[in-house]
Amino acid sequence: MADPKKRTSISKKRIRKN
């Protein structure tokens, strides 16, 4: 999906999984 730097909501969930 969009880069995590652009989306904070998704970045929080995507970064937590990474």
C-alpha cells in the first residue's frame, strides 16, 4: 500500500508488524 511515511495510521500498524 502507500508508503508508511505518507500514512501515519497505516504506518503505525505496518511498522509494528515489520
